[in-house]
Amino acid sequence: MTRKSTERAQVALLPFAALALLSLIWGYNWVVMKVALTDCPPLLFAALRVWGSVLVLIPLMLWMKRPLAMPSARYIIPFGLLQTTGFIGLGMWALEYGGAGKIAILVYMMPIWLIVFAWPILGERLHGLQWPALALALLGLTAILQPWNFSGQWTGSLLALLSGILWAASALWQKRHAPPGLDLLNSTLWQAAFGGLGLTVIALWIDPLEVHWTPLFIGTLLYNVLPGTALAYFLWAYVLQELPSSIAGMGTLAVPLIGVVAAWLQLGEQPSDWEAIGIIGILIALALVSWQHLHPRHGDDILLPTGQE
């Protein structure tokens, strides 16, 4: 192989390396967020995380020469309340009641809810691999919840499911109402600002203002703000620019899997037999949905997760 061909091969691998790094950052963050709860209430941490990301995104956008003007308020405010206040806030709240790995899997059921809601809202009927994906996802969810062995411990699971549902709702809102030519980072900045405002109000209402500024807590917050948000969104924008959305979407499947493995290794959260069966079922379902991106028909592009954890 010549030197030029070697260099071309290395350049071609860069987007995949960026996608792998992004999946590691977001996947491991489920463990980081779980650890943060020892020093800070969940909604308050979510608010601190989001406002920290806003402070980092502004100079990042100035450096990248991206526009700072706010998009239409009719679009961006509901988007921020759905994606940041709802998705991020409820996902963080769920971690107070459930294991990091299981919560990550339940939140990342988002593409399943998306194909379900797209039927009545966008008129996009389920087709192809979406049918077995939906069946597997529901069977996996049943195995995780174990309704035949109800013990009242569903709070975390239900909050995680609602987080994924609101994430799907934000994707549908983006699909229907996003202005043409909307800049990804600009939209991220403003929806984070309005969503962070919503999180702050709810956190002040629900959570006690008790933060222990230990070195460990500061580290978890910095992880969420710097690699978890600033670097992650830079990588995400690069991946979307260099790779087809279908490949990028399939790459994000590693996020909940990494969350499960990391929680098992670091936090000792070993799934029960039924939970393991459910996790495998949901992961296969998500893989089927993402695989269909490789052979899309009109409308399939809405199934790509925007990925924030």
C-alpha cells in the first residue's frame, strides 16, 4: 500500500473513530450521572449540567463561526421543554430510583416510540423490520418490568420510559416544525437554554438545594459539561457531516450497551436473568430499526436518535 493510499484510509476511518469515541462518552456518562447523585439531587444536577453546557457552547460556536441568533420562539421553546426539560430531566430523575444500565436501555427505547407515534401523527405506517422490532421491544420491556412480580419498584422504569417518550416527541416536533436550514449547534444552544430554564424552575420547586461540592461531584459535573456536551456535540456534528445518517444512527446503539456494561463493572449492577433477557430483546429491536435506515423509504430519516446522554 502506498503512502497516499494509507493516508486516505486513515482519513476515511476518522469519522468512525469519532463515532466510537462519542458512543463511549455518552455510554459511560450514565455511570457518571449515577455517581453524581451521591452529592446532588437529580433535577438540580440536570439543571447545572445544562447551564454549564450553555456556557461552553457559546464560545465553541463563536470559534466555529456558527450563528448565535435565536430561532423562532414558537419552535425552539417547545423543543427545549421536550428535549432538555423532559428528556434530560426525567432521565436523570429516573437514575435516583433505578440502576444506570437498566435506565439507559429504557431511555434509549426512543426510536421504538418514534415509529409508534409517527403512525398517527405523520401518517407513516409501520413497515418491514419495524414490526418485529416493535414486538421484540415490547417483549423486552415486559421482561424488564416483570409485571407478574410487581413489588412497587417501577418508579425509575416509568420515569425512564417517559424520558424516552418525550425524547421521541421532541424528534417529531423537530421533524414537523424545524425551520429550513436550521444550524444544529445553534438549535442545541437555544433549546438547552430554554430547557435549562424549565429544569431550574422544577428543581427549585422539587429538589432540596443541597449540593456537596466534593472533588468527585465537581469531576462528574465537568465530565457532563466538557466531554459529555461540548466535545460530544462537536463530534456529533462531524459524524453527521462525514457519514450517512443511517450509519451514525446505528453507531449510537453502542451507547446503552456501554451504559449497561459500565454500570455492571463499576457499580456492580448485574442484571437479573429477566432483565438480561429484556435488555437483549430491546437491543436487537433497536438494531433492526437502525438497520432499516440502510434501506430507507420516505420518512425513515426521522428514526435517527439525536443522542444526548
